[in-house]
Amino acid sequence: MSSRPQVQEFLDKLDELQAIFVLSRRFAPFLDELFDFVQDITVLLEEVNTTIRTRSGHMERATEHLKSVSEATEVATSEILDHSDEVLKDLRSIEDQLSTLEEQFAEEAKADNQVLALLREELGEGHEELLDEVARIQGRKQDLRDEWAAQLQETRDSLSPIRDRMNQIMMSLQVQDVTEQQLSSVNHLIETVRDRIDALLARLGTGQADRSEAPSGEPSRTAAFNMNAEYDRSDDKQRMADDVVAGDGGGAPTGRNSGGGTNGASSQSASSNGASSGASSSNGGGTAASQSDIDDMFDDGGGGSGGGDEGGEAASQEEIDELFQ
Amino acid sequence: MKFLIVDDSPTMLRIIRNALQEIGYDDIVEAEDGEDALEKLEENAPDFVVTDWNMPNMNGVDLTSNIRNHPEYSDLPILMITTRGMKEDVKTAMKAEVNNYIVKPFEPEVLEEKVDSCLEAAA
């Protein structure tokens, strides 16, 4: 009697099984297509992976190349500085020699005068003709010495602009420092992109890549470069600053800044890490300082409210000078 | 007058040294970053510090803060020479209490003027 429900249950299971078979038959083509798709996409992903790895290798080479360029410019700049030092040393040596010659001329003139005086004293009257001749010869010698002295002065005068130009060449080599910072900035960017790609690849490969592994793109707080470094020798900013300063009349800085002169100022603000840590990171999106902004800052006692994010103009040297007066 | 010049660029160290020598200051000690500068400060007791901003290990702003907190050298004149010419940069340097600020590239005359200005302020 109890086997009847069991038979019914068995028949129900068979119906379910049949339904599954029917369903499977309907989905079979779709599953085949899905399988083909996965196979295709796998190949494609492998190709993408290989390409990214290759590009990542290129980036590594690019950073190495930039570093070698940077090192080469450093070496070349050092060589130029060496040569400039040598030229300046030679110029100083020539100037010293000119001074020595001038001193010798003076000594010689003095000696000639002494000889003439001695002859006059020893020979006395009766030798006027001889003494006049000696005086005439010594006069010619003095003329020659004066002529040479004039030439020496001309030579000395011509050395001065050479020295000035050599100094200017040396000062122009500041471009190396600026270029170095620009290259470091580009290198940092490339390395950031490469690190991100590596993190992405790791995630694709293992599924374990941590988001925190990806770099932020911001240089570390100890970054030895300024992302916005530029070699700008124009005096446009200076003139602009002159106008602004003339309009503002300048502010009175406080604390230790030049012109303020109160040495007893507390250094509490300086000791706060907030000030320095904010400063330390290279500014990717800093706001250029205008003279009025800077003046406002000093009118506030140099504390700065941290505001002023409106777009301004870059601070020129003269504007900065004004802050410290 | 003994100068301590701080810059991670050997080129800039030489340029600043030459410029200082041209205006008559020959007693110069060099440091390659802020940490090195603090050591040289103890060893050499300079009268004036000229520092870059962006340097590894310790930057110029942190160096300035450290000097300002130093029991012996807190009143040292400090001149910052940097490529950073933005408003926020100058603000930050001021907060750290640098005495004056020069934007690179600079001319020797500007350096002389700023050194004089710092010395006058400190006198």
C-alpha cells in the first residue's frame, strides 16, 4: 500500500528531469555561443595584457632615458661651470698682472726721477746739456709708460664685460636646475601611470590587487622637485608688480621677515607640521600669487587664512620683495 | 660672515656660491638637503642660511621650521631661493618664518639686495 506514493513521486521526478532536458536543449545553442565568446574574449584579454606589459616596459625605458638625460645635463653643466671658473680665474690672473705692470711703471718713473735728481746733484753746473738730454730721454720714457698705461687700462676695461658675461653664463645655468625639476616631474608622472597599470594587471591576474596599492599621482611630501618649475627670465612680472606696488603702497610684514625685524617673534606657527606638510607636497594645482593677495597676507600678520583660491597672477620677485619690506 | 647654503642641486650650490663670492662673501658651507643642513649648522655655526625649497629628506620649509625652533639658531637670517613662485608657496614660507624669498632664476644683484635686506632686518 505504501509503494503507491513512492511511485508517484518517482514519476514526478521523471517529469522534472524531462523538463530540464527540454530546457537544456533550448539553451544549448546559447551556451555554445557563450562558450565561444568566452574563448574569444580570453584571447583578446591576453593580447591586451601583453600590449600593456609591453607599454609598461616602454615606460620604464622612458623613465630611465629621462634620468640619463638629466644626469648628462648635470655633468655638462658641471663642465661648463668648471670652464667658467677657469676663465674667471684666468681673468683675475690677467688683472693681477696688469696691476703689477702698473705698479712697475710707477716704480720705474720714480727711479728715473731719482736718477735725474742724482745726476743734477752730482754733476752740477756745466753739464746742463747732458742733463737736459737725460731729462728729454726720461720724458720720452714717461710718455711711453703713459701710453702703455693707457693700453693697460683699455685692456682692463675690456676684461670687465668678459667677466660680467661669464658670470651671466653661470647664472644662466640655473636652467639646469629648472630642467631637472621638470624632468623629475615628467618621470614621476610616467612612474605613476606605470604603477597604476601594474596594479591593474595584478588585479586582472589574481583578483587580489588592493586599491591602496595604486599611487595617488601626487608627489610625496619629500619630493625633490617642483612640478611647476619654469625658466622665466622676463621682466613682465616685475613691471606688473611695480604697478601693483605703486597702487597698494605695500604692507607691513611682521615676524622675522625682512623689515619686520622682531627677533622675539614666536615660532609656534613655524613649528606646526601643518604648515610644512602642506608646503612639502609639490603643488599640482596651486594658485598663483598676486601682489594684492600677498599684501593681504602680510596685512594679516603673515598668518594667512588659507583662503584666496581665486585665480591670481604669479608672484614676481618684486612682489615678494614687497612682502618682506 | 659665514654662510650655509642648502640645495640638492650641485649646480645651484655652485651658482649660489659663486654669486655670494662675487658680492664678497667667501666663507661658505654647503649642505645637500635639510637634514644635512641641520648637521652642518651644529658643526659650523653659520651666520646666514640660504636654502632651496624642494629637496629630498627634509625640504627648505621644514628646515626653516627646525631652525626657528632651535634653541641657539632660532634668529638666524634665512633666505629661500626656489622655483616656487605661487601665492600659496610664499604664504607657506612666510609661515615658516623665512626672512626673504627669491624666485629662480635669479640675478646676482637680487641676491645681494636680499642678503643685505636680511642682515639689516636682523641687525
